[in-house]
Amino acid sequence: MATEAKRRKVYVSKEGTVAKYGMLAKDSIKEGEVLFTIPRSALLHHGTTSVSALLEKEKSCLESPSGWVPLLLALLHEYTSSVSLWKPYLSLWTDFKSLDHPMFWSKEERDHLLKGTGIPEAVDRDLVNIQSEYTDVVLPFMVKHPDLWNPKTHTLDLYTQLVAFVMAYSFQEPQEEDEDEENDEEEKAPNPPMMVPVADILNHVSNHNANLEFTPDSLKMVCVRPIQKGEEVFNTYGQMANWQLLHMYGFTESYWSNSNDTADIPIANLHKASGQGIQSDSDRQLLREKWEMLFQIMQEKPAIVFGKEGCLTDMELHITLKVLCMSKEEFSEFKHNEGWEEDDEDDEKISQALSNDGLSELKTSWKRLIHEAAHLTLMSYGDGEEEKKVMDRDRLLIEDEAALAELSCRQWKALHVRYGQLNILNRVMELTKS
């Protein structure tokens, strides 16, 4: 499984890295240098395995919402086959549970350590979907091909472990953008995941120094800023908040170093905030109608996302605030126009208004809704304590080096997810208080 690597420049090490292993620079590396090249023949996906022909022939019965079934079936076969050509690569993972995704934590531990973060709910959905996919798609296919798969060996437990493996180590090739897609409303399905030996050795940080580039014949890891001798080489998995890193990859960055950290404010909390103080039946009816209209407009947008510099889903927040704060007459006209209206505010102005620099200058009614919704969200992290206690509990722990040293790995990761989100929510509340 050869790759063209500049061994003078980089090497794999278990020391001096942020995780159990990583890649270090043996010499100084200049921006633009190719660190290593991986031919497409060395990529592990369903098309490069011994069962590729069968999986391609019967792909119509392997469709699922995840789109991962062909790869996972191939991995089930190759991982347990004594004659697999991929054995040297797959043998690097003797125990997939060492990935320590939250899906391998007990439900009690997830719900306790990650309360409010959104991760327990995401993992619960994952586990339901994995079981459904295995039972409805994978198991019937294996029964049809007993010469290649055995449900007693290729169990739901192993399948779940391989899902975590794919989540943590696979890559997805970006879709090529067509120039004629201006009016194309349908999004292309993402490319299926694939395993990329050598590239999956690199760890991730938001301030990365290398990036994987895709070409027709190969994949290349390219230096994107100068790397000094002895420095770790970091790839990027994308702009990932800590909750996403923990959910998908089983690790986090420290809350202060992850520039991509985010906190979600459920749109339902904006609805609750807008209902505070309503006393008349007519006002309650008006709010119900506004909410129904927003549900149609927003569709699958369950939350407003804030980052360290302000709102990242500014258009969604803008329309939500606008509708919820409309008078009866304004909303009647809005409904008459079926949600369309002339608007002299451009996207850039809206983004600026909903950034940290602009939040304090919003209309009082808009600030109140954001403030109360952020408050409701922040309180979901606690167990009925006062707002200050919810914040202070994690802040005091973060500031206590001795207490931090006593935390388990899981407790440390959960702390940085929680506290990063709480900091963002607290900042939003400070900027929108009246």
C-alpha cells in the first residue's frame, strides 16, 4: 500500500503530538510543499475491496439515508477476512472502542456530562438509525450471501464500531461545482466516505497547517503555512465546533483554542421567549399563526447557531425575529404576500447587525427575544440552579488546575464542550441585555 512520501520532511510519532500519535516535521516545511501523495488505488472504499463487484451489482438494495452501507459491508468483510489485502491497514485498529465516541459511553454518563450540549440527543438518534440500517438493510443482505457474511460474526456491535471508525477516520471528496447550477434547487448527494491511509494519521486543529487536496489520480497533503522542524502537522476536518468534534471524532480542542466553536439556541426557545407575558387569547392566537408561518419558512432549521463572533445563521435569525415581533397588521400583510416582501436590508447589513458588534444596537424587542432565548438555553445545562451557578460551576473547575488534573478524559472533553458553549451563550446575553 505504497504512498509517495517525503520522508525527509515528516514522520509518524507517538511523542510530541496532541493525541496517541500524529505526524511531525523532520525539517522546516515551506507553504505549498506536498508532504505526501496517495494514489487512488491505495484508497479503501467499497470499489477497492474483494466484494466490490457484488456491492456494485446489488447497490439498489443497499440504499440508506446515511449512504454508508456499501463501505460498511466491505469493511465488515475485509476486517474479518484472514486473506484480506487490507489486513495490514485494518489491523492498526485492534479495538474500535478505543476511539471513545460518546456512543460508547453509557447513556447515564452522556446525559450527565453532556447535558444541554445537544450531543446526547444526537447520539440517541445515531444509535436508532444504526440499528435500523443494520436490521433493515445490512442483515437481509448478509443472509442472502452467507458465503461472505455471517450475522454471528458481523454483529450489530461490530457494525456500530465500524460506523464510529468511519466517522472518525474517513474522508469525503468534495462535490465538483457545476457552472450551470445557478437555478438548481436540488443539492447533490455527498460523495460516499472512503478511508485514506497515511492521511488519517494527521490530527486536527482549527488552526491547521496542512490540507488534503483531491486530484484525478491521487490525493495530496499540502502544507498551507510554514511548519517548523519538530512541529506537529495538522490537517483540518472542516470548521468544526467542539460538540461536533466530540460527537463525530471522539475528541475536542480546548475551548479557548477552537475558533470554530458554536452554541445552538433552539428556535423553540425563541418561541417560548415571545410567549412570555402574553395574557389575551387574541395575542396567543396571533403567536400561533406566526409560529405556523415560521415553521413553513424555516422547515428543517431547529436551531439558531452562534459562534464566537456572532450569529452564523443570521438570515434564519433575522426572519424569525422579524415575524415574531410583527404587529397584527404587519403580520396580516406578510401572510397576504405569502412571506414575500420588499426588503431594503442586504445580506451584509443583516450579518453585521447580528454579529457581536451589532447585537447591542438591535431593536429592544429583538434584543429581548434573543436574550431570553439564550437564557432558556443556558439554563438547560443545569439542574434547576440559578443562572450564575450554571456558569460558575464549570468556570471554577476550568480555573482550578489541581481539580482539572483529577478529571477523567471524558470529563475533560465534556467540560470543554460545555464551557465553550456556555461562554458563547453568556456573551450573547451580555450583548442583548436591556
